[in-house]
Amino acid sequence: MQNLSSWLGKRATGIYAVIALFYMMLPIIVVIMLSFNKPAGKQNTQWNEFSLDAWKNICRDQTICGAVTTSIQIAALTTIVSTILGTMIAFALVRHRFRGRTSTNLLIFLPMATPEVVMGTSLLALFLNISVIPLGFWTLLIAHIMFTISFVVVAVKARLASLDPRLEQAAMDLYADSKTTFRYITFPLALPGIAAAALLSFSLSFDDFIITNFNSGTTVTFPMYVWGAAQRGIPPQVNVIATIFFMSALLLVVVAQLVSAKRVKR
């Protein structure tokens, strides 16, 4: 009994980590399983029969593929704009001193601390008062950029704050100008933080529902489609698309880890 207690004490952290990871992954496992299900009725919530029909006919309902395409377009454009603007803001806040810097830092955190319902209604009121752009794709894109840019700034700022300034000073001591130093020293070191911020921005934009629901107009994104389909029965194709995106993200992380491991060995 004492040996068992000692063994559990030494491995308690690992056991807890495995249990917690399994608990968090359980909903994803259910989604993956139901993507191979052939539901008996309209609701795909109970296992009935193994089938590959949903995988073979992902775009059987053209609405779902159109919604996914719209979500990808908005998320991609949001990622590009937010990453560029957010990275420049992060560099300005970390590397420069200017009037209003403290206030800017505070304002950057406001979209993250504000409930999405409040931000969604505020943006909706803004677009309705301006009346220049009708509610739709472009208002949705602007809304997504507005709330994802803060996450990009915070992620890139954390990376820049951890950089050793002596590396840049050493490059300048070797007669490298500011552009060369940024190209070969600063940017490569900041790139992991920028890439993480871009992935975070894409994920936040792709799966957002609350802000999208207020500012989408007649534009239907993937989360909006799932919400509408839940009232009449979510098709298994939704699970298939969710599985594809999860596996793609997992593959991307694995590849990044392998590339990082190879660089460390070199």
C-alpha cells in the first residue's frame, strides 16, 4: 500500500494531466465519431450506423459549403489586416516612447475585456448610424478586424518583450544598419509570436458567432449556418468539416514542432 501511494505521489501530476487532456478532448472525439455516423433522423446526436456518406458528399447542401467559404475568406482577410496592423502597434508600444502610450496600452485591452454582446451591438449601432456600407460581408470583416487586432497586439508584445536587445546591439556593432538588423535579427526572432498571433486571429474570426450575428446582415458564415441548422437538425457534414479543420490545425502544429526540433538539433 505504501509503495502504491509513493508511486501515485510521484506520478500524480502526469496522471492529472492525462485526465484533464482527455476531458478536454472528449467533445472533439465525439464530433469526429459522429462525422462517420448515419443518423436515423434529422438530428445527428446519437450513434446509429457507420457510414462514409457524409465524407463523400460534404457539399451535398450547397449552403454549408458557401458558409464555410465565406468564413474562410473573412478569416483570411481578417488575419492579414489584423496581423499587419497589430504587429506595427506592438512594435510601437514596445520599442518607442510617445505621448499617449499608457492610454493606448489601456485601449488595446478594452476589446478583450468587453463582452462580445456589448461589442457586437456597439459595432452594429456604428454601422447603422454611418449608413455608408450596408450590413454584410464588409461590415463583418471590419467588425472581426476590430476585435481580433487586440489579441494580435498582446501576442506580439509578449514576444517582443522577451527578446534580448543585446542581439540587435551586436548586429549594429558589426556595422549593420537599422533595416538590415530588422530583417536578419529582429523579424526572425519576432516571427514565432507573429505567426501565433496570426493563427489566433484566424481562429477567433472563423468561429465567432455573437459579433457576427449582429453585423452579418444576409451574409451566412459557418457558425451562423450551424446555429440555423440546429433548429431543424444538424447534418453530419458539419461534423466532417469540423473534423477536417481540427485535423488540419493539429497537422500544422505537429509540422511546426518537427521543424523547430530540427532547427534545435542543427
